[in-house]
Amino acid sequence: MNTRAANSGPRRSDQRRYLGMEPGDLDGKPYARFWNPQMAPLPEQVREALLHGPVAAPLVPPLDQAARVLEQLESALQNGYCLLPGGGIHLTLVTAMPGVSPAMVDWWFGWHSEEPERYKLWHPRAHVHAAWRTPGAASLRGRARYVGRTSCVDEYVGSTLGSYAIRFLPPAEMGLNEPLLADAQQATCVCARVGFAGGPLDFGYLAHYVARTADGSEMRSRFWIGGPYAAARRGGALANLAVYAVTRFLKPTAADAAALLVHCSQEMSHLAEFLPELHAELGEQ
């Protein structure tokens, strides 16, 4: 099956940037059997959130309340998004992950960006390419293998193909209580600053808080995108101009928020389908 995007242009041998898998991509890969382009329908609660549309902003708290809304089991809104008056969006999503432990999620985030094919397992309909910006130590385990590193990814959110830089942060940098996350079998939180891979601009934050449940884990995902969350990655006139352009002309819309909600729900639900077995086979390698 060849599902290369129509607008991807000529393929260079060192730039394997196309949607789907081509013949030979998975030859010799120990995870080849986990490639499954068939994805389950959206969960009912996500479909309801999409039908509802934007909600009142106080129902999806801002970034400075990240720790409270992530570490608490209950929240006013589990699935949905809001639009900020000055531009930007807040988004919240809960994904059930039967059979998955928080430690498996930490392993996945340290493992998936080593090869584009690994990244494509996660969302067969949207993920195009992934690579670490700098090499890491293969001997590191858990959160230490990805925190402090930047994953550069090409992916579709809705019908829009983007190139993004995801810089993983220590949970404490987003106000979370690190001692609560000391036992990765019980809880973890994947935190990141998100920006454009090809420019000096960051435009948001994300956090995926994973807590152990009786049959696996629950992932509570939060995004804070655009508006007040856009900032220059480095100083200088060009970077400041880029921030101005994004905040002035490229404000995320309700359609953007809905597309991100769908994307996150699909990829995390799909990941939960194969992660326990994948980790059992390759997690100690």
C-alpha cells in the first residue's frame, strides 16, 4: 500500500517523509507486526465534545493551573476545548488505556522518535516522520531518556501537514509535584514545549498525565496553544517579528481545536491497542 501524500513531491533517499508505509519500510524491523492502519472509531465522549463545540473558557483552566487540573482525578470538563478572547485555545482530553502502565508510556516517549517507522505506528493516518534533534544515551531508561531532548516531527493535524519541534520538559517546570511521579508504575506526566521545527518560534505547551487505574491507566491530556503561549525561542528582531505575525494573523480557530482533539484521541487510543504487547517484547532492549 502506498499512501504517500499527493503534495509531498519527489522523495529523497535521506528524507523518508511520506504518509503510510511503502514496500520494504518494515523489513527486518522487530516491531513490523504492530503496524495497523485500521483505527477504531472515536470514543463516544469525544464525539459529544465535537458536537458541543467550544465551551466557556473557565471550564478549561489556563497553564498556571496545570498542576491542579492534571493531578486531580476530577475536573469540571474532561473532553472539550475553548477559544481565548485574545487568541489561542485550551484543550482537554481523557483517554482510557487498558493494560497500559505509566512506565510503558515513559518508555514509548523515549523509544518512538528513533525511527520514522516507529512514529508511524502511533497514528497511521497522520504521522509522517520523526527524529531526535540530538542523539541520546541508549542506556537511559524511563523519563530520563526523553526529558531535555527535542523530537522533530512531521504530521497531519486534520488536513494540514506541519513540521513541529517538541521539547520535552521536566514535569516540575510546569508546576507538577515530582515526588508524586517518582513511582512510574503509578503515575507519570509527559510535558513539552511545542514550536515550529523550521523557525525560532514556540507556540504552546502540552501535558499528558498518566495515572494507574484498576485495569491499566487513564491519560489526562491538556494543550495550551497560540495567543499568550507563543514566544520566541531565541531573541532577536526576526524572532520577535515571527511572534508578532503568529499572534496577530495566525490565531487558532475552533476548527483547529477540533482537529487537534480528534488527532490526540485517535493517536492515544491507537497506542493503547498495541503498547502493552510491544513493550513486553521490546521494552527491555
